[in-house]
Amino acid sequence: MEKKPGKRSDKQIEIDEKQNNTKKISEYDQEQDKYSQQKVLSINSNTEFDPPGSKPGEFDRRGKLKILFGYAAGVGKTYSMLEAGHEAKKKGVDVVIGYLEPHARKDTIAQAQGLEMLQPLSITYNGLPLREMDLDGILARKPQLALVDELAHTNARGVRHAKRYQDVRELLQNGIDVYTTVNVQHIESLREVVAAITGIQVAERIPDDVFDLADQVELVDIEPKELLERFAEGKVYQQHQADMARQNFFTIDNLSALREIALRRCADRLNRKQPIGKVQDHILVCLSSSPSNAGIIRAAARMAQAFHGRFTALYIQSPKSDALEKEDAARLEENMRLANRLGARIETVFGENIARQIGTYAKVSHATKIVVGRYGRKSAFLHPSSLTDQLSESAPNAEIFIIPDADRIQTKRPVKHFSLKMEEFLRGFFYILAPLAAATMICFGLQQLGISEANLFAIYIFSVLLTAVFSRNMVMTAINSILSVLVFRYYFAWPRHSLDMVDQGYLLSFILVIALSLVIANLASKSHRQQTFMAGAAAKSSLLYETGQNMLQADTDEQIVSQTVSQLHDLTGKDIVFYPNVQEKLGKPVCSEHPEIFENGKEQAVAMWVLKNNKRAGATTDTLSGARCLYLAVRHKTNVHGVVGIDLKEGKLTPDETSMILSILGQSALCLENNQNARISEENALKSQQEHLQIAMLRSISHDLRTPLTTISASADMLLDSQCSPENRKRLTRTIYEDSIWLRDTVENLLALTRLEDGSIALHKELVDMEEVAAEALRHVHPSGGHLEEPDKEHPIRLIEPKEDAFVQADGKLLVQLLVNLIDNALKYTPCQTPIEVEIRSEGSRVVVDVADHGPGISQGEKEHLFEPFITSHNEVVDSKRSLGLGLSLCKSIMDVHGGTIEVLDNNPGARFRIGLDRKVVSLENLEDPQPADPHPSQHLETHK
């Protein structure tokens, strides 16, 4: 029987120091000596978290990741993962096996029984059938916990993600907890350490941040001797495979060293979570296109892990950067990606003096440790100051770590390199012959005029300088110098037709001319590179400045999107598309050119994935890499405002273009975020204003309704007194009647205003004579020519009839209500004995009605808010007057539903309210029975059934 991995009480392991292979991991020990004396190591890096899905609303958060960590195959990681799945299932958790690596281990197969297993994808690649995890199947099933074997696995081409850990990340983002397995040799930063121990370069690796950000890491551990016994018994691999493995990778020394690294890696992860008393270290590593730079980056990443510090990767872009060959540029891009995967922050600075730029950045960013590489010794004569010395001077407070490169990779490309140099030589051959031929012809002419040899030699020197300046090539300049001296010596120096220089003293001149020409050529070449570099930097700065200015001037999201597409197209010369985020869906695309490229359903599916997951995808990425275009999220922090697609059919983006694109997208996202915040602020302000009005309404209703109710109650109480005189009884009755009428009109105005604003009033438009409407309104204000208070004696009201017919198509009941409110408003806010005029007239295609008074008038500031609810004169919320300020607001609503206009003008003195409606020209037969005006219009406001 195969021995099953036993449970470890308290999840602790006793470290056997006798098996430490300190010689093979000495480099690793130098960084982490503080852990070598630990006797006991807690396997779990944090406290046991609650079973997934055990709490209500569990899917409203990001899923949790648990890694079963081992130092080699066969220690029992998969078995332990399945065992943990059974334990979670017993607690009521919905568990599925998302992917289980196929093998013939009987105990593992038996342990999988009783757990739901999803069918893997079947993919044929190069004629071979392959099995991959069905990511979409797991997302559709949406369990609480998914068990996924082999975290470091590389997916087959055609699957959404290139790596399985990316599949796991998507599961976590969708709220699904994941248990998974991985070995120590698959950690990215440990590649060189593992290779030094085992002699094997592991191809499948995971970024360190995947391991470090796991919610729980459990080390599955057995003794190396016991593991080798399993191999011997054929419980891990088939017998012939096991024999080969024990001869190569699975030796007692290798396994002991790997076990030690795994233990230390878990201890380091646990220690990172403890508070650090001192200032946090900042590790700075320098990026380059060197083949060995990847190892330097990993060494710096291990150092950042050991010292628990920040990690920054710095690239110095110099004038020589533009001259990188394709192979070097691709390697530089890959090194940047590696640094990013290892958790480094990528920074780029511009300059020619690399040491000075590193030192300056180290000072500004407070870097405590600088990690650089060394590629062998250089001439002390040509390079009197080494990079280390220069860094020590420019960054004296930082520790400098030099990573030696004993196994430097020598790139061999002689044919390509020679062809490029030959092509350059042939293209510049003109710079050699033309100045030389011109100088020779001039010297032949001047020789006939008796010009001395010294002056003729100066002409040749001038021709050499011209070659140096214009060719900017030291080889061409040297060839021109040698030919010029030889031609001069042969044709113009005495004795002529001789190349003897030693006897005539021309050797010194020959050496000086060559040295001078080389110096000038070198200076000209540097000057040209610097000018080109500065021009490019200025162009980039100008583009970013222009982009920022254009976006700041944009008023709408559409203008910002258009500017983004335009600037990206100008920068890259490629087809661009921008999908705005419209309620978490792709909005209408904005394209630079050739929109048909992005209309493909597969391309839009990639863009939708980017919008949903807030990660880049498509061409040149590890996610959906089969797409034609690269898709980037336009995001500010965690808010995704859209997706930008870039067509890469004609070629990849350079690192400079990528950096510029990200800067432009950052500006675009910030502007879109500001617009969104402005809209939210405006909505909040409007909501606050509405809440303020609601409070004012409640306060006003509470005050204004209580006052007349108190008067009615007091008057009724006095009427009950039998001793009340007839005069007082009549006065009290009149008071009760007037206050009750006021209450009725107030309630009706509230109901009418509410129904008008929510559109629940059914308009009954008919042919209406505005003269009759005005007459009915006056009768409503004071029936039979006089109100109870006989207001016509306090306010003379005059109706000015129209000279032409004034018919409109409208709801007569509502128009009567409108005029009643306007006249009541004039009666309330004008002094007694001041007249009020109601004038009706026809003006072309419009019927105009004016209600004018001779009161104090209305200021310009008050006019802007006069038709708002709960507002009266002096632009104050009503609280002291017996009026809710609803009359004018109701008038505005009535005119809005009729498509008319209402405005307030100056009457000098007083105010003039003017309404306007479309005039209806009618024939005589239509005048026989116009709509009668309703004496109680506010009682007949109907609602839709």
C-alpha cells in the first residue's frame, strides 16, 4: 500500500539541520541567514480562514486562494488538496474539481471520488489531443470552491490565457475560492537558485506576487528519503521514469536543498506579515537588453523579498536606445515584463550618462540598495572610473550590489552584423570620395598658381573635417584621412610621386590628421544622437502636453474619446478604436480608420473581457493572444471608463510607444473620471436641493395649514357661544368660509402641481376663447362682481378685450386655473387701491395674455427663481406668509404641458406676467359652441386611468 501523506498536528515541521545543503544554496543563504537558526516553522502563513461560501453574501467579494506548496513532485500536494476539498464539502461548501492532472496514482484517484469533477476541454494542437481546464465551464457552474491542480501549467494555444495562474486569477475575481498546487522550483525569482542546484532550467514559472498574495499557503512536506522510497516503489512515476528522475533531478542532495528553499520561502512569506520597526528598504535594479539582465532582475527580486522592501526597475533611455537591433529590443521588452511579473514598478528616465541618471533617481526615490550587473573588466586607460565608482559618487547613501556574469551569453550574428555595416559603408562611401576628389581638383588648380604645400595640405585637412562632420562615422573618417594624406604626399609634396613619409617628416602630420578627424567624427556623432534624442523627447512631451490641453478643453465625454483616438492614431500610425463603458457594456465604438477591423465578433469579445476584468488582453499578451488587436482598459484606479483597441497587424508597439499610450490613456481616464464626478456632484446638488425643498414644504405646510385651522377652530368655538352678537357671528362665519376656501385651493394646487409634474393629468384640448377664459377667471376670483371682501374696491380689476379673435387649442379648465393663480398672486403682493389689468391680444400666430399690477415689482435676481415651487417674492422660502408659493410653479407647469410660454416683465411700476399660446384660426361654423369655461377648474383635474 502507498503511504498517504499524514496529517501534521498544529501544522508544524521539525527542520532537520543535518540535511541542510548549505554549499549549494550559499548565495540564497547570504540574503536570508536570519532564518537558518529557526527550529520550528509554522506552515500556515496566516490564521485559518473561514470555509468558502460559509457566510451570507460571500460572492460579493474576491475569492480566496489557498496554495498547497511542495518542494518536489510526489510529496502529496494533490492528495492534500483533495482532502481539503472533502473537508470543505462536509461543512456544506459547494466544491468542484476544476482540473485534476491525469496520472496513475491510485490513492489520489480514490481521494477524488465523491467530489464533482468538471469535464476538461479537449484541444488538438499539432495533431496531438490535449486536455485543459474549462475556465468558462467553471464560471458558468460558479461553485463556492474550485480545486485546480498544477498552478504553473502553460495552457495550449487557443485557450483564453497563456498560463493557468491567469485562469485562477479570473476565478478569484469572480468570487470563486480556489485551492491549487505548486512546487518551489516554479517560483519566478528562484529560477537561478534552482538551476544552480539542479542544473535544470524550469520552463513553467509563476510570478512571485501570485504566491505572496495567496490568502493561505500550506507546505506539504515529507522527508527526502521517504520521497525517494516512493519513487523506488513506483508510486510517483512509472518505474523507468522514476529511475531516470533519481539519476538527474531527484537526488538526495537536490531534494534536501529544494526542501530547505521551500521552508525558507514560507518563513519569508510569514515574516513579511509581521510589523517592521525600521524604515522600509527600497531595492532599485537597472534594466537593459543584456541576455544576463533577467538573472540580475531575479536576484533583485529575491533581495526585495528578503528585505521586505519596495522593488523598482529602472530603464535609462539614452540616445543609443533608438539604435537597438530587433533582437535586443525584444529582449529588453521581455526583461521589462519579467520585472513587472516579479512585482517591480517600472520607471523610465532619459539621459546619456547612465551612472548619473541612476544616482539621481536613487536620490529622488530614496533607494537604499542598487543592483547592477558587471560584464567583465574594461580598460583602465579608456575607462578610468568604473560604474561602481560613479554610482558611489552620485548616490553615496545607497548600498551597491554588483551581480557578476560569469556565464555571459555571447550573441553570434556575424553575417547580419556585417551586412548591416557593409550597407552603411556603401551608403556613406560618397562621403569619402566626394571631398577627396574635390580637394584634389582644387589643389591641382592652386598648384599651377604657385600656392605653397602647407596651404594645399590645409585644403585636404578641411576635406577630412567635412567627411567627419557629415558622415559621423569614424571608419569613413579614418579612411578619408589616410587617403587624403597619401594623395597629398604622392601628388603635391616634394619629392613628388613618392610615398616616403619618414624621411620627409610627414608621419607626424599623418597621425595628427587621423587623430583630429576621429575626434571630430566622434563629437559629431554624439551631437547628432543627442539632437535626435532631444527632438524625440521634445516631440513626446509636446504630444502629451497637447493631449492634456485638448482633453481639458473638451466639455463632453464624446470629445474626450475623440481626442484620445486622434492622439493615439497620430502617435502609432495604427488603427484605433475606443469603446466607452455604457452601463458595464461596450458602447458605440469610435474608430480612427477602417472600422471593419473591429467589427469582428471575436475582437469585440476580447474588448468585452477587458472591460469586465480590467486587464489588458489580445495581441502580444498572455490572454486571448490570438486576437488581431491589443486591447487596453481606460481606467482610473479601479474605475474602467472604456476600452481602447490597437491594430497590431503591421507590427508590435515599441516600449516608448507603449509608455506614451499608457500616459495618454491615463490622461483620458482622468478627464472622464472628472466628468463623471462632475455629473455625480451635480446630481447630488440637485438631490440636496430637492431634499431642502421637501423639508421646506413640510415646514411650510405644517405652519401654513395650522394657522387657518387654528382660526377656524377658534371661530367655531366662539360661534358655539350663545351670547355671540349677530355681527360677530357673521364675521366669524366669513372668517371660517375664507380660511376653508384657502385650504381647499392650497390642497388643490398641491395635487394639480404633483399630477402635472408626473404627467398623470389627461389634457382635454378643445377650441377655447381666451376672452371667455379670462372672464371666468375673474368670476372665480370675485363671483358676481365682488368677493366676500369685495376686492374690487381694494384692487380695481380691468379686463382689456382683444381686438381680434383669440382662440387657442387647449384645456380650458387648466387655463382658468392658470389665470386665477396669476390674479391671486397680484392681489396678495400689491398695495390696496392699486389697479390690476388683464389684457388679451393677438400677435400674429400667437395669443398673448398679460396680468399686470402696479405694486413694488420684482428684482432681476428674484425673476430667475420665481417659478420654482415654495418660492415667493424676495426669493425666500415661504414660512411667515400664508402661502406655499405653489401658484406660479403651477402656472409654469400648465404652460409646459401646453407647449406655451410664461415670463415675468417689468410694468414700471409693478410686474407684468405674460403667457403665450399658439393661435388657432377657425371658421365661423367652429364658433357656434366653443368649450365653456369651468367655474371650478381645479376640482376637475383628471388623471389617466
